[in-house]
Amino acid sequence: MEIIYLIIGIILGGIIGFLIKSKKGISETEANELKSQILQLTEENSRLKTDNSYLEENVNASKKELLQEKEKSESLNKQLLELTDEKGKAVSRTSLLEKQLNELQTSFEEISKKYNDANSQISQLKTENKNLLEKLENQKKEIEEMQKKFSDAFENLANKIFEEKSEKFTEKNKMNIDEILKPLKEKINEFENKIENTHKENLMSHTSLIEQIKNLEKLNKQISDDASNLTKALKSDVKVQGNWGEVILERILEESGLQKGIEYIPQGEGMKLSDEEGRRFQPDIIIKLPENKHIIVDSKVSLIHYEQYVSADDEKKREEFLKKLNTSIKTHIDGLYKKHYHDLKGLNSPDFVLLFMPIEGSFAVALQHDNSLYKYALEKHIVIVSPSTLLATLRTIAFIWRQENQTKNALEIARQSGNLYDAFVRLLEDLEKVGNNLEKASKSHQDVIKKLSTGRGNLISRVENIKKLGAKANKKIPEKFIEEETPELTE
């Protein structure tokens, strides 16, 4: 477009210069007409420049909007990468805790199994040892009775023979007696050897059995020590118990379908909860509800007294440990009640707290012993939940969140659809304006070309005639601008 303006300017300048130099050959009327045309072309040129500037402004504005959208997209992508990285780190930490917990539980189960197997073997070996001792004692009595019988029989037989043959006793008779008694003596010796060997074998078996029992007792002691050490690790360190309870609580939360950091928050991370005196609080779990409401869940592990209750072999001791278990639970209930979580700044929760007891057997035993425990907790605005009841509650909350999200998504879709429709209408309006401006510019361009190249005595034909009259020029007007052959001028 600017090239055309330049060509027109050069042509007009050449014409004006030529006219000034010649000052003849053109009438005053023609000169006035030429000036009028030049004025029209100048005005048209200004108008085209104005239209062109308007189009350039629209193009620059569109480029600016496109650049802003690109910057927004890059910023969102950066935020997405950061969130993905944080999620990966959280998943890694959770996996590590779960692995440690599984290893601990596996070790405990293996030790318990070895302990039970060793106890079974010891009981079995003790029974076998008792039976073997009884058998040995019976065999010993039988051997003694048999020895006594054989000894009496031999003595009676010898006396009888001696009495019968005493008068006729000769060397021959002596030999005959030896021949008679020798097989019997051999049988007796053989029987005595068998009895002695049997006694030795039984004694060796008994010794081996005693040795095995001793080895099993050592193994049993080792297993007992390992189990005791594992139990002490949980019983002696309250922090370890608390961490274990929180891990169990988080696993139940994951099973429920709630999203960590979105629908539940561990330890109140990022919420900076405090009371009117400025004291900071970190509840175990804060469950978020629709309309920016919350429910507090606190974990309580009553392992020490429950383990003592289970391990006690005396009913009186069991009753004593059971009372301590209930007292411990009530003490924790009182402590939770005094925290007044519902009054904390930044929380919008009802005036009750869910007290989670991960050891369901502990909760059942405590409730069976004192059926008023649940009522006592309710009076303190505490609801005691076990793993099964908490999971049912959390899944109900997860269902409520799904319904809420579906409703929000429907409203957001409707809102964004309206915004998209409005933006589309604005785009169509802008496109229509651009089209109209392009159409006007094209029409103006065609009008200028038409004025230059068509009609009798058009400007291009006149300029071409100037060249034919002898004006020196290095360029040539393109053929497409010459409508018909320009008539030659005569001097």
C-alpha cells in the first residue's frame, strides 16, 4: 500500500515539475482539473493512511491480548508443576511411613507366631517327657519284678535239683546240671543285656529330650524378650504411640476417599490456629465440610493399660487395669473438652470433637466395663469412634463432598459457558469491524486505481503520453494499469 502511495507521489511530483518547466502545452482549464485531481488524490491518500493506522492499532491490541494469555498460561503451568512436585513429596513421605508401619507389624506378627509355636512345642515336649518318665518307671518296675521272679525261680530250681540229686551227686551229674543250667543262664544274661540296653536307650532319649526342652526354653526366652522390646517401644514412648495412632488415622482417611490437603488437613497445616490468648493449636486431623465448615478428629492410643489388662493372669488385676484404662480415656476426654476447638480463630466447627481410638478391642472392653463412658463423652461434647464407625462417617462426608463438587461444577460450567458466549460475540463483532474496514480499504484502493487507469483522459494515460513526448525515464508503468493504448499527442 505504501509503495502505491510512493508511486502516486512520484508521478504527481513529476507532473508538477514538468508543468512548471514547460509552462506551455497545457491550458489553464486542464491545469485546474489536474490540480483538482491531485487534491482528491491527496485527500484519498490521507484517508487510506488513517484506515491503515486503525487496522495496525487493532492488530497490535490483538497481539497484546495474545501475549497476556500466553503469560497467564505459563504461570498456570508453573503452579501446576509446583503442586505436582509437592504431591510427589507427600506421597513419598506417606509411603515411607506405611512401609515402616508394615515392617513393624510384620515383625510383631512373626515374633508372636514364633512365641506361640515355641509354647506349643514346649507343652508337647513336656507332655512327652512326662509320658516317657512314666513309661521308664513302669519298665523299671517290670524289670525288677521279672528279675525277682527269675531269681526266685532259679533258686527254687537249684534247690530242688540239689535236694533230689544230692545223694547221687557225681561228676557226671555235675556236668549234666551245667548243661541244663547253661542255656537258662544264657537266656537270663541275654534278657538282662536287653533290659540294660533298653534302659540306656531310654536314658539317652530322656537326656536328649531334656536338652531340647532347655533349647526351646532359651528360644522362648529370646522370643519373649523380642516381643517385650517391641511392646516396650510402643508402651514407653508416648510420642511413638501417638505417631502410630495418627498413621492408622491417615490410612482410614485415605480409604474413605477424602483428599489430603483439600478435604482434610493433618495437624492444621497452614491454618495457624490460635485462641484469644495467642496460644497455637494443632489438632490431629481437621476435616473440611462444604460451606467452609470443619470437624476435628483427635487420636487416642490406650495401649499400656489395655496390654496390661490382656496380659494379666489374675481377675483382680484385670479389673484393676480395666479401671485404669477407663480412667485414662476419661482423662483424655476432659483434656479435649478444655481445648474448646470450636472457639479457635480460623475454625468453623460444631461444638463437638471426634475422639478416634485405633485399637477397637480397647474401646469395646472399656465400653463393656463402663457403659456410661459414651454418655460421659457426649456430655463433654466428645464423640468416641472406632476404626469401623469412623470409616463409615468419613465415607458419608466424602459422598457429601462429591455431591457438592458436582453442584459447583454445574454452576461453574454455566458461568463459564456464559462468559465464553459473550467472548465469542465480542470476537464476531471485532471480526465484523475488521471485515468492514478491509472492505472499505479495498473499495478505496479500487477507486484510486480506477481513477488513475480508467476513463477518457485518465492520469496514467496522460503520464504515459508525457513519456512518449520525450521525457526521460528508467521505469515503466506496469501493463495492468494501462486500460487501453494511450493516443499519441501531436505537437
